[in-house]
Amino acid sequence: MRVRAEDDLEEFVTVRSQDLHHDGYLLTADQDRAEQLVAQVLAGLARDRVDLSQATTTARLRMAQAAAHADAPPTGDRTDLPARFRALAALTARQRAILTMEAVVGHTLRSAARALRLPPRDLESAYAAIPAELADQDPADLRRLLEDFGDLAESPDPATTLAAMRAVPPPPPRPWWSYAAAAVVVAVTVSSLWATQTWHDNWLQTAAGLNHSHGTHYPAYTQGYKLVDIHDIAPGPGEALSIDGNGAIMIACAHGESSSSAIGRVSSGLIGDYAAHCSTPQVANLTPVSGETLLAIDDFTRAKWPVATYKKLSWDEYPVADSDFEVEHDLTLHDVAAPVSEDGTRIEPTVSGPVLTIRSQPGKLNGTFGGTLTLPRHAFNTEPEVSGLLSPTTTGRFRIMVDFSSPWSTCGTPGVVIYNRSNDRWCEFYDRTIPQASFQQPGPVGDQKTIPIRITVQHARGSWQLQVVAGRYKIDTD
């Protein structure tokens, strides 16, 4: 069996020698270093008895890891190289490993840090130092440049590579005391497991534990809130909840209960009396409150109801997502302007005006933008309504003004909190999942033929588009 394994490895090296040295040169930018790297990685594959069907992928990853950790500096003056390769050769080995994982293998920077076993901060620091002429290249062009650079490698005879592999010394044996120390660690870990797990389970029920475990990017948190406390409220007379500044409350539904029916009443300085709904994992009903708040639970199906209190954070305090966005643009303006009724038919406007489109421009993502929306002509027995669809591609704050007032919108999230001040309603996208925000608002009455549309944008990192149209709909006389 041993002879068979050695024969298989020799066959692998014979077939893959050129590819291995291609990858080694791409990472090291030096023929001698590339050969040493290939020999070391092959020795590790043989020692670990890696399945040869996975050996190519494993070898590439191990070479990238070794290069990233050794982080060898550039190998002196490389004026002998073609001009197109000189900037690449001037990088450190770590920087070339990062580019290889990103452009050739297809990793994001975050997953590349995990694959290379580098602290994210170290990887980001190395990536930030890569010249813009490389970092900002089109991914396909960068991939082609990297592959062509690796083609500069010379592939030694497979027998030479095998001899170099066998000459690599084995790693030094561990001293006896390291095994004793490991045994002590295992014993201590096992003995403390029960106590640690119990403490951890209890901690996860606290506000600090929940904030830590969910990292704020969690349904109740993605509206800019941070959990402050959890209360057990008994049904009956109202109970006071102290809220520091603007905040919100959320009540957990009982098992199998719907979130559509109100189970209590809440009163605060912000919104006055308001019906309180419970929340399921699918629907997070956050009720906005401010200052001294009174909550009365009217549902007696449970002896106690868990009530969470939240604090609204400023944009700078909240850990807003800044990469890896999942853009959900499934709606069209027609879906908003012609909604589906309860019986499944679309409610089309009798007559529509032209669509007003306001979009960001390169280099001009934030600020105040405006346009004029034309209203459709009068039609008998109809009333006007303005419909809009905001389609952002990144996190950001968006305030829309229709005829000098803000329309109501769910901002793409069921149960979203929007405060009552009509000119201070913002659609705020904090999380990596970026939905569209739609709205409908009754149009002006009278002979007005146009209305102004304004959108103010803050903190956007990428493009966005706002579409608005006005239509006249038949009045239901039943």
C-alpha cells in the first residue's frame, strides 16, 4: 500500500508540476522561492496523506497561506520583467496571496481572511496598501494579469521536484510537556463545561448577551435599535417602562399566535395611545415610544409577557453594514401604482401621468435632489394618488418629500418604525439586505397640474433610483 501511495504521488507531481510552479511563482515572484514553496507544500501533502483527488485545491490553498504568513518582501529590482508585471512583482507575498484569493479563487475579503487564516485587520491593512492600478482593476482583467504572471514560472523536471520534496526535513517533534499541558487543558475544560454552559445560557437571556450573540444585524436590530432590557409584564393594569430618549418596545407572541391582532395598549409622549401588537420571528412589530411609557397587556392567555425595550442609536453609533450587500429589487413601479386587491385583481388607474425618475449620479450620491411630477388630466368620478418606488443598492438614509410632506412608507420592512412628524420620516437601511421602499399618497385636489418631488440622501455608498407617478383611480361608490 505504501508503494502504491508513493506511485500515486509521483504521478500527481508529474501531471501537476507545471500548475504547482505557476501558482508558486504567482505568490512569490521568484523562481527559487517558488520551487522551495512547492517542495514544502508537497512534503506536507505526503505527510498528511491528503486525498490526491483534492490535492490540487489543497496545495494552492496551503501555498497561499504560507505566502501570506511569510509575507516576503519584493525581490529587488525587477526591471527585467515586462512593464505590465512590474507593479504586481513589487507587492509583498501577502498582497499577491490576497489578490489571488479574491480574483482567481473568487473569495471576498472577509472569506479570504478566513481562508488565509489572517486577522481581518492585517488583511485589510495589506489590501489597503495595494496600488489603485491593481486593486481597482476590472476583476476579469486582474485575473488575466495574475494568470499571465504565473506563466513566467519555469517548471523543473518532476524528478527534481520530487527530490526537493523528499529533502524537506520533517517538523520537529513536540516536547513531552506539550502533551501533558494539553491533557491538563482537556481535564480543566471538561470539568468546567457544565458551569460555563449554564452561565452562558443565562447570559444569553440578558440584553448584553442578546446584543453580543446577534451582533445587531438581526430583524429587530436592523432598524437602528439596540436592546436595552427585557421585562416580564403581567396582563392587567398598565405598567411603567422608562425609555431613555427615543426608543421602541417589542412584545413576543405566544407559541402559534399571529402578530396581526393587538394584545395591548401603549402610551408615551411620542405617539399618545397606540395599539400594541406582538412579534413573531417573521414579523418584528416595533412600537415607537419616548420617555415615560405606559404598557397595558389585555391578553390573559399568558401569565407573563416578555417585553423588550430598545434604544434608538444615532447613525454613527450603530454598526451599519458597509459591504456584502444583498440587493432585493423585485418590485416595479407598476406593482406599486397598480396594487393587487384582495380578490387577486390589479387595481389599475383610470389614467396615469408620466413617470418622474430621479437617480444618483457618479460622484453625487448624497445631498438633496428634486424634480417636478406632472399630474394626469381630470377624469370623471376619480381621485388622484401618487405612487413611488425607491430602489437603493447600499445602506443609507433617504427622506422623500411629495408636495412638501413625507408620505407613509414601510421602507420595505414589515413593522418598520417611522415617527409621526410628517416632515421627518426617513427610510433608513442599516443592514446588508437592501429592500425597496414603496409608498402611496393621495394627490392634491383642485386644478394643480404639477407637484414638486424632493429626496434627501445621507450616507449612501452606492447608486439609488426613485421613480414616482401619479394616477387617477375610480372612486368606490358602494
